[in-house]
Amino acid sequence: MALSSDRERVVLIRYIERYSPGCGQWVEYSHSVPISEFTQWIMANGELKIEDSEGRPGT
């Protein structure tokens, strides 16, 4: 996972390589989403964990 060069999108890249003695092939899949949409999705769907300054779990 990385940021796009303009720092406006989160990018996930998958690289697959197949190699045999006779030839090598590869393919790269790139998925991206605007950071604002990614942040909204994480907040709506991610697991929330809250701790305070003394290390106690929040409620």
C-alpha cells in the first residue's frame, strides 16, 4: 500500500510473476481510492479501539 505521487490517493498494488525455464511473465494490478473516501470507509467499517493516556481501555 502506498500514496499516489500527488498524495491524494491510497494505492494498493499486487504483483504476480510466473517463471519457467523458457520464459518469465508478470502482471501488476493497481487499485486506488481517494484518501477522503478511504478514511470515511475505515471510520464506518473499521474496528474502533480507544485508549487513554494511562493505557486504560475506553468505553
